[in-house]
Amino acid sequence: MHKEELITLHQVMAEIKDFFEDNNPKSSFSDYYSLSVEPNQLHKSKMEHKHAIFVLGQEIAEAMKEVEYSASARIAARMKELARKTEKEIEYIH
């Protein structure tokens, strides 16, 4: 994926996050917020946006557990795995 496409995906996922936050105050996106990588930060690297997408995907899946537990748990686990992988890639680059 190109950086522009990742940023678009990041924006869509941020809107989904906003929906969960508005409809379920118990939803936690603390790991995502701790990254300090937002879709509108075009100066952030492609890898940083990719990592933010995986972290956000994991936390969205966690928020979805109340609706559909089994599928959401698998999604959350996979997103966590991908987030760790991209975090290692970012560390390697820097």
C-alpha cells in the first residue's frame, strides 16, 4: 500500500474509533493515543501510520467484543501481533 492509502485507511479507522467512543464510554483506545500518530499528521512515516492502524485495529476489535466475542477476539489477537511486528520494524529503522 502507498502512504496515501494507509493514511486514508487510518482516517476511516479513526472514525470507527470515534463511533465506539461516542456509543460506549467504556471503550479504551489508550494504546492508540499513546502513539501520538493521527491520520492528519502527514509528516509521520508510512511505517508509523501502519503501526497505528494495527494498534487501532486491535483496540477496535476489543471494543467489538461486546457485540461478537469470538470473531473479535481473533481479530484483536492478530492485530496485536501485527502491531508488535511493525513496532520492531520501526525500531530497526531508527
